[in-house]
Amino acid sequence: MITEQGRVVELLLSGSFICQVSDEEAWRFLKTSGNAEKIEPHLTLLNRTLATCAEGDVFFAAYQTLGNSERKVLAGQFQEISSHLLPLVEWLVLVQQANGSDVPITQGSAIRLNELQSVIEDTPAFAEQLEKISRYRLFGSTSVAVDGQIKQVFKRLTDLGYLLKPNPEKQIFIATGKIEYLYDVLKFIDETEALSLSEQAENAVQQGRLL
């Protein structure tokens, strides 16, 4: 039987973002004094290190050092992230506007799908924006109805780890710590917009912040 330490190492190496929402047991393990240091040697064997965002509340594995192969991987990952940014940001803005909130979605935010859908259906501008968002390759909806579009968007966001649906019987979704990581990526790209894609990726890793 695998230990909690082993389970956490597997999660990190699989590319998971560990937060209190996505996996509270693993998160508590990493928040406990001394445990992060215990798993570091296991990550180091595979050229990884433990990285955090959201002021240490979200954990993920990042490259420790960069060679040519790592640079190629990072350039590809950064390109993929960059292509996802526009649809993700537009979705975040739509949800915030539809909720009538001045506060952006953060880790732990609850989104009630049925309530959100009702507001969008009653507001033509929101419905038009949702249709545009749902057509992005990231979401790939072919539905002409708000119901189909919004469900496809939320399904993809759940598959990608940005949202969690704690109760399969209820249409309530919780934002995970990966949302905080997204904000870090946006901030980092804004700060380094003059750099090339590969330079952005390399600088991000050297700062221990991304990827």
C-alpha cells in the first residue's frame, strides 16, 4: 500500500496542482512542517522541485534545471498555456459580470451553474459572449443552446483541473488552486511581454514560479 508521501510525489509528478480544494489530505501533508523537505529528494531524482503559488497555498512540481530537452518541453507547454489564456480570461470575466461581483474568482469560490445559466439566458449580451467562448478550441462546443454551451465549458474546466464538482448530484462547482496559478501566469507574461516564448519559459522556471 502506497504511503501518503508516495501518493503526494505521484500527484506532483503527474502535473497535478495540490490545494485545499483539490486534495485536502495531500495539501495538509505538504503544509505540515518538514514534509516538503522529505519529498524533495524524490523530485530531484527526476529533475523536479516543489514549487508554490498563491502565497504557498498551491503546490506543483517544476523543473529544477534546464537542458535542451527541458527547454523544448517548456516552450511547448508555454505555447499551450498562452493559447488557453484568452478563452480562460473571457470566461472568468463573464462569470464575474454575470454574478454582479467586483471580486474575481479565486480558489474556493463556489459557482452555481443553474443560477449562472439563468442570468446568461436572460441577458443577450452574456449569451452572445458565452457562445463566443464556447466555440474556442479549448472548449469545442458545437451546441446552439446556452444549456449545451455552458455545460461543455464547465466540463472542460473540470477536466483541466480549474474546477471541482464535489457533489455529482448538485450543479455546484468550486474553483481550485489552479485558478491562482493562472493568475500567476498572466502576471508573469505581462511582466515579460518583451521576451521571446523560450525566454519567458526559462525565466519562469529560474524564478521557481511556473511550470
